[in-house]
Amino acid sequence: MPTCPSCAEEVLDIDVKCKACGAPLGSTGAQRLVGTTVLGQYEIIDVLGQGGMSVVYRARHTMTDQEVALKVLPPDLAAYSQVKSRFLEEAKALAQLDHPNIVHLYNFGQENGSFVLAMQYVHGQTWERMILEHGKQAWPQAVRICIDVLRALEYAHGRGIVHRDMKPSNVLVRDDDHTATVMDFGIAKMTTSTRLTATGQTMGTVRYMSPEQVRGQEVDLRSDIYSLGATLYEALTGDTPFDGNTHFEIMSKHLSELPARPSAMGVELPAAVEAALMRSLMKKVDDRFPTARDFRKELEAALR
């Protein structure tokens, strides 16, 4: 395992900075692949971001100069069967999806023990970054982004794929035309596949997690509707529906509490938008919109 050049602590292949001392790792860790060529055709230019399991790089195709995003699962993490299964599941999901609001998969392969996804590079920023930098959004802006995401989910759901991790960091908004692109199908579940969730492990992100995910139950497309509702709620109000000091506290609120209405928090928005939002966040799956299309139609009507 590589070590930090500053403090000699061991670092992972996905690390951009040393977790012990905070020093940039330079040619160690994630940076070591910058300047190299992978899968025989993608020259890595720089690091775009680091997740819990992988690193995303900006790269270019050596023959066409096409910019791509490379998601790399390094050997030290690919050795874990659960992690590798999640990465492979993302490749399988993306291979079935061809939609303008879903990131495109160009290539997939394995090299020197690493698994590599070559995907569409989107010039823009995440919905999460927009909220962090500018706070709550005007309702027409937030609703338009949400409608794009619902188009993506409608398409994926129609092919038997549930995202299971909808949150603002998994939505990219383009700089040029402000359209939204959904990414990270890493814990997507095809309705014909077996569960990836290990015993006692809950998949999803706590602040956007549906009640059925909190309970560790099987989920369907209405779980995505709840999680997207939680994301839209944050975009409109600047806060997630539920907060707390611990994951357990937040998860408990998903099960037992109703979120405050945005209008009660001083947010100006049409009653129809608020009604659609609150319906998406209902505790019982049967009380939510039955499909992404139904949710989308309600929001589109409010924009007219």
C-alpha cells in the first residue's frame, strides 16, 4: 500500500489527500494515475473527485480527443466482493440506459486489477454544489431541474432499474443549457437481480433515504420518488426534510415525522408545487405518486 510522502502513513489508491495529516499526495494515491493511459485509449488529465470507493478522473480519448470521465475502482478496493459487485452493477445499469438526462457509458474494462468506467463528461456542477454555494433556489429553477431528473427516472424505471441513491450530489447541471443529468447508478437495482445489500447494511444516503430503505426492505420506483422529493425539498428550502445529531435520529424522523411545509418556512411557491412535493414525501409508498411520470406531469402543469 502506498504511503504519504509527508507523514509516511498508509494511504489508499483513491486518496487525493492524506487522511492523517491532510497533505496533498502528489504522485501517490489517486494522483499517481494522472498522465497515464488506461484501457489503451484514455489519457488521464486530472482528478475530478473522490468518493468512498472510487476516483473520478477527467481524461481524453487519445485518438479522437473526446473528453470523458473515468471512474476507477482501484485494486485494493476491488478485492472486496461487495464493493466490486456494486461497481459492476453500475456498469450493467448504465449499459442498458440511453437517455439525454442520464450520463452515457462509453466503455468498461479492467486493467492491472482496477476496474474502469469511461463515461460522458458533463461540463457543469452538481445540484448539491449549486445549493451549497447559492442557498435555496427559486421554485421555477428547482422544479425544472427536478423535471429533468424525473424524465431520467421515468426512463430507467421503464427498464426495470431503480436508482436507490437519489440525492443532489448525483445530479449534474450543465453550464450551457442548465439541463440536468443523473449519474452514479452504483447501487441501482435491476428488478430481476439479487439484492446487493449485505445483512445489517443500509444502502442510500441518510438525509434522502426513503422509509422503506430505513427499514431495510425491498424498494421499488416509489423509493426514488421519495428521495428525489427530499432533494427538491432541500433545493426549495435550503434544508433537508429532516436533520439530527446522529444517523439514527434522522432515520427515525423519516419513519415517524412529517416535514414542515415550505410555505410555513416562508418559501414562496405555488400551492400545486408544494402539494406535489409533500405527496412525494409521504411515509406510505401507496400514498406517493405511482410513477415518475405522474410526479413530472404535476410539476410541468405548475410551470405553465
